[in-house]
Amino acid sequence: MKIPVTTIRLPTRPAREYESRFDREQSLLKMLAIPITSVAIASMITALPIFTEEPLLPPLGLLMFLSWRLMRPGLLPVWSGVPFGLMDDLFSGQPFGSAGLLWSLAMLFIEIIDARAIWRDHIQDWLIAAIVIAAVLLGGLWIAGMAHAAPGPAVLIPQIILSILLYPLAVRICARLDSWRLAT
């Protein structure tokens, strides 16, 4: 007994339950919220009760801010140093407005370097971050010294060294967050 070809039915594929990931629109909220919240959470970490005689905890908010700015140059606008710095002042205990001023000057410094440099690699970014970290910490000490007697700048050497050494870790965290931000 022969079965006619027209009566044979091949199993059909089930319909797709997911959409294609190619040429899709990304969530603007997620693309902007991840850098903002990562800098905010890093700034809040300085409010943890860690007691030392000298400033030792690196400015994690500044490290994340510099990491995002140097890794993705067009992501944060130049004026973003003001709100991020003011938020960092709320948690760090510095005079209000000092980090807003210093982070804005850091952004302007990085913009000048971006205008003059054709390309940068990781070592140059690390050098730029080291200069900015040292300048911001010393500027914060100077601004705090205007309000009350501050110790000499030698007290900041361990914090500056630790901050410079932790910068690649902050870049690595930002790179992971950035790949997650762009993937979803």
C-alpha cells in the first residue's frame, strides 16, 4: 500500500517564543542607569564605618567616574562632574561642593587631553587617572584645610598609592558592567 505524497505531513517547527537579538533597540533607561548607579554606589561605600588613623580608603566614586569617562569618552557629558561630585560630598564628609568643583576640573582636564591625543591605550589612561586622582585628593585636602587645620599632604600618600593601584580593578568592573549594559 502506497501512501500518496500529498498526504504526508512533516512536523512543523514551533513558533519562536523569543525575538531576534539582531537589530533591536536597547533600553535607554538601562544604558544610562548603569553608569550612574555604579558611580553612586561606589560613592556610598565611603560612608561605611571603616576606622583608620589616616585616610586609607580610596575614593571609589572617583575611581568609577574616571573609569567610565576614560573607557567610554562620549558616555558622560562634561558637566556630569558637578552632580556626581556633589553626591560624593554627601557621603565622603568633605566640604559640600569641593568634589563637585574638583571632579568638574578633572573632566575638563580629560577633555583637553582627548582633544589633543589621537588615541590612548590602557597605560596612558592609567597615567591620566593617576594624575587626576592625586590632584583631586590634594585639592580636597587643600579645600578642607581652608575650613579647619588640615595635616600635611604626606598623610595622603598611602591613599593616593592605593587609589592608583586600584584603578585597573575599577576599569575591569566598569568593563563588565558595560558589556552587561550593551548586551541587554
